[in-house]
Amino acid sequence: MSHLTGVRFLQGNIACAEGAIAAGCRFFAGYPITPSTEVAEWLAKRMPEVGGVFIQMEDEIASVSAIVGARWAGRKAMTATSGPGFSLMMETVGYAAMTETPIVIVDVQRGGPSTGQPTLPATGDVLQARFGSHGDYSIIALSPNSVQEMFDLTVEAFNLSERYRVPVMLMADEIVGHMREKVVLPEEVETFTAPLSRRGSKYHFRPAKGSLVPRMQVFGRGYGVHVTGLTHDERGYPATADPVIHTKLVRRLVDKIEKNAGRIIKVEEHLTEDAEVVLVSYGAPSRSALAAVRELRAGGIKAGMLRLITLFPFPCRRVKELAEQAELVVLEMNLGQMLREVERCARRQVHFLPKIGGELHTPEEVVRFVKKL
């Protein structure tokens, strides 16, 4: 067994690294940056032990470009960074989306903008995960709120990236990345690898009938495949002046995620059945939200919680349903990023309790805010 197993007491970033190994990741390229550096440090030791490769690159642009190349060479690959490095990666995120390269990017978020607060938490990168590169495309973004989920959702990120041939972002925060908790690491995890197409096929970017995701090819194994970030036909060759080809390609890049949203989206709910107020949160703030819900219930207020595990594709339908039933209160460590998505889907007034500067909401603050509504 390659990854650690059993009951452990681990830091979130280390659990993430072990989740990558369990998912079959055998290539990591990265550049040290607080508060994600422990992911790279741990994998620098562990990758050689499991037959993988670790490379410290010269910067974040090189790091994400290296993992794209590694995946086309047949290795599952990951990088980890924080806000400033995440910004530098965005051009290659668009390239990976256009070339349908399965990669995982871990962003352990910190206060921004710019170099901001290197050692303090925030969730100010979440819209960048979805819209950071130019043009039309869709990605998948997940949000862990515990050390256990740093392991579990890293595995899930790899499986989703391989299943849909898309970049997947694990949008953690400094609190979850650096906290230490009990975690249960199973001996076996369910993994998925993008199936390979037939050698000799000319149409490398043509999905099978009934699917929106083409099979994968790899370099060096007899596949004659052309990979480009330009608008391309189903053979992979540039066709930049053809609006029909461009429209068909880009719509498929979006549709393969959005039309499978029901299979991808995960949320966690607590006491929403009869709730008159629902706290919508994700990441570390969701831990305070759950404690606040319990205290509010004890005080006679029918409160519930919707935790976003999948940030994108966004669980719009469920948010709309809850907005028809209850007041919504959004908790974020930013000044209103996922709030915009909640408001778009709720189509009504949404209450907002932001927190920036490196502080997490306390349950007492949340309780006081709800009681004032």
C-alpha cells in the first residue's frame, strides 16, 4: 500500500498530500508558498518512496505547466499553491481546459490581494477558480472543511479530473491546511483513470456517442496526437477561423461539466427541513456555522446550514429551493464572492456576514447576527 493508512493525527496539508498518493498521483511540481508549502515538503519525501517524481520548479507558471506535460506523458499530476501563485497559474488553467488535460491544483488560500497576509486565512480566491482564465470554459472546484476532507476531497478531485478531463481545484484555506485533527485513512480508495483511446485513431477529441468527454491519449505510447490551445477540430488540429468548429468545441467544454452537474455537486445539510433561517457557508467558516446552528436551535430559533462542498458547478437548484423556504445568511472570509452566486440563484434578498483580516467567524458572532435579523 503506497499511502499512509489507519487512524492518524495529521495536518491538513499532509492529509492532502497522502490523498494525492492514494489517488494515484505520481508527479508533483511546485514552488514553495505559505500556507501550502507543507504539501510540497511532504511529497518531496514521499514521491520517491512510491515510485513518483517530485520537482521544485522555478515558479508557479512552470509548476502548473509541468503537471500538464506530465499528464500527457501518462502520470496523474498535481501542484499546490496559494493566492499569488494561483494568479500566476491562470493562463495554463485555460490551456488545460482547452486541451482537456486532467490536473489537480490545490490552493490553500490566504489574505489578499497581492502578497497580502501570507500566514492568515481567507477565501478570496473562489471566484478566480471559476473565472480566472479568459474565454468560456467550466472547471470543478471543491472546498474541504476538515483534515479528513483534505484527504477525501483530494482523492475526489483526481477522480473528477480524470472522469471529465478537466482541471479540478481544491480550494482549501489556511485554517484547514494547517490544523491538525484525527483522520481515518482507508487501506483502499476508489480511483478512476481516464480511459485510453485506440491507437491509430484520427479523432482524438471526438467523444464517444452519448458522452461529452473524449478518451485520453498519452505521448510515447504509440499515439499520434496533436495537442494545442488553439481552437481545434476533433483531430486536434488548429481550425481557428471556423466559427462552427469553435462553437461546437467550446460548448462541449462547458456542457461536459454543466450537464453533469447533478452527478458532480455535493453539499452537506443540517436541520434544513423546517429551517426559517439557513446559514450558507464553506471551508473553515462552516465549522462556526454548524456550532451557531446548534446554539440557535437550543434558543428556539429554527436554524439550519447548507455547506457547499462543491463550489463549482454551483448548487443553484438547492439554493433556490431553500431561498423559497427560509432567510439565507452567507458566511465567507471575503467581501462577497460566493454571495454573488447565492444571490443569482436565490433571486431574493440574501443576508451577508463577511470576515476579512485573517479572523474566522466565531459561533457567538453568527448567533448575534442571526438574532438581529
